[in-house]
Amino acid sequence: MGTLFEDLRDGFRDGIAFVADKTDEYTKISKLKIDMLSLKRNIEKLFTELGGRTYELLHGDTVAAVPEDEQVIKLVEQISELEKELDNKKEEIKTIRAEKEEQRKAREEAKSQPESTDEDEATIIEETPDKEDK
């Protein structure tokens, strides 16, 4: 067991490392969430445009087939692509959280492992009987 000063120093070090790790995690996740908001806004705009186009097709002078309209098909494809990107961002967030949690667990395990010191090694050497003593 270390001195009070060493214990405080180690505690501060652990605390600072934890805060830095969480800050990094939240920064990455926040950036992804901002990207997700942008994607959601774009999806909403496309849905609005799709709704407008569908209305035009159904209530125009000539009733056209909505599923066959090129503009409708293009809008649906764009929405699908943006939804895929949105799903990818969600997966990235899950991955970041899992990686950071694994890193924290690894640090905790490494910290809980007893460290061998020169004194421990010297004690082991002193306690080992020589072959000549037998």
C-alpha cells in the first residue's frame, strides 16, 4: 500500500483519465448525432417533396401512375439511401460505446492486477533455496 500522497495522486490520475475518456466518447457521439439530425431533416424534406409530387399526380388534369413516375422513384431512392446512412450512424454510435466500455474494463483489469516490484522479486530470490545448501 502506498502513502496517502501516492493514493491521492493515483486517484486523481484515474479520475482525469476517466474524464478524458468520457469526453472523447461524448465528442464522437455528439458529432454523429448532429450528422443524424441533418440526415433526418433531409429525409423530412424529401418526404414533403414526395407528398407534393404524389398530390400533383393524383389530383392533376391527367391522373398518372404514382409508382411509375420518375420523380417519385428518384425521391423514394434518395429517402432509402438517407435512411441507410442514418442506420449506419446509429451503428457507429453503438460501436463507439462498446469500444470505449471495453477500453475502460481493460484499464480497470490492468489496474487491479498486482504489480510486481523489485522488493517482491528480491524476496522471492532470497526465499529460493540454493542447490548447494542441500
